[in-house]
Amino acid sequence: MSGRVVVVGDALIDEIRDDAGVREFVGGAGLNVAVGLSRLGVPASLIAMVGDDAAGAQIRAYLGDYDVELLESPAPFGTSRAISTRSAAGEPEYVFNEAAQNRRVHYGDAERAALAAAPMVVVSCFPFDDAAQTDELVDATTSASTPLAIDPNPRSGMLHDRAEFVRGFEKAASGALLVKVGEDDAQLLYGTTLEPLRDRLVALGVRAVLATYGAGGAAIDAEGTTVSRAISDLPGRVVDTMGGGDAVLATSVALVRDGLPVDEAGWAHVLERAMDVAAATCRHEGALLRVPE
């Protein structure tokens, strides 16, 4: 299908601190998905807040390198930044700056035109606890009548109101084509495991629920079909889990943007490919999507 997939989400600088020192990467869940789609051969646009500063220039140049169109929203507090420390297992722990905690996107004529022309809209790491922003998102995507994929991707350092986030997320997710949720999401937002959340999202009318279990692999519930796969066993060790979930979402969107699979074999192909790409991504530092080839 022609047209750019539009991703609505965050763009920021990831500052990584560990025993090896301090490194910076261009990142953000929304940006990672948009760049990942482009690396998979799917044209993509990103609607995100980017500052008029050196970090913002770095983000613009990075997106240009990967042919991702940026529809940028004003950033009164500058560009978002996430300072992360790494555990021994490679899991990141984040602290976010003022810009990230007050992120906002704008839907002008250019953004609405892009949404209307897109074969699919993907929302990742959105401030669903801001009721006004959630209403604007729902209005913009409903008006576009474009299939929607959502990854709530909540971060404790940016979460202002858990109950409001759940309400906003469920309002946007109701009837969505695809929703991705992870174990951390279920615990942070609902205080539960993934299984009851999977059932809840199916009851909300989500056509395909993609549940990720980290090293435990992933599962898809889609219109009466459930498929699960383990994480792929590739050569080399896991270096960094940052970006693994974004790689799963980007790969899944790339494979279903023209329509959902109609049988178990089709979903198994989607999940197996997503697990391969996630495993390859986690064998490199940073969140840039990698393919096992």
C-alpha cells in the first residue's frame, strides 16, 4: 500500500550512563518505531515535539538519514532527554527532563493531512494521562478513519496520573486494529499480569492484541486465534534491551499495514519475524532496529 505510515509519539536524546561512561543516542519510542519502519522498507512520518536547540538539530539530522518525515510540534522546554542507567542485565532505568515530562503534539493542517493519507497510524509513548491531548488524538485519528496501532509504553518518570492514563489509553484503544502491551505496562498501569489485560483489550474490541514478555517471547490474540512464540535464539549475547519492544511493534506494523492475517499461519509468520528482529536489535547498543540478516 502506498503512503507513509504515520507515527505519533516521542523523539528525544537517550543519555546512557554505566561503567563504560556516558554515551548519547537519538531515541524515543515513537522515533524508534518510525525509523524501524523505514529500515524495514516502509515509508514513515513522525509527529513529535522537537526543540529548537542542538539536540533537536541532532534528531532532525538523524531522521533525515533514515528518510523519516518529521512533522514537528513546538517545544517550549526544549528537546526531551532521558537519562538512563543500565542494570547488569541491560535493563534501562530512566530519569526524564522537564521537556519529556511536559511533552505535547500539535495537529495542524499538515499533520491531519498526513494522518488522512496514511495506510496506518501508530501511537507509542503518548501522554494518555492528559485528557485534552487524548481527546485531540482521538479526534484527529477518528477524523482520518485510518487503522490504528497503539503501544501505551508508559514510563513511571513521565506518568502523572495512573488512573487517568488508563482511561485515556482505553478510550483511544477501543476498536483499534492492533495494541501492543508488555509485562511492565500491565504491572505499572493495572497492577496485574498480562493475561487479564489481554482479555480486557479483546473485550474493548481490539482486533489484535500483541503481548510481549521480554525474554519470554510474545503472543498475539486476534479474533479468536492465539499464537505464541519464544524469543529467537541468535548468535551473540544480549547487549541492550532498549528498543526491543519498539522493534517488535515496527516489524508487526510493517507486516499487517495492508491487512491482518486471516489464519494462525499468517500470525505465526508475523510473530516469528518480530521475534527475530527484536533479538537482533538487542544484540547491539542503542535502540536502532536491526535485522538478523
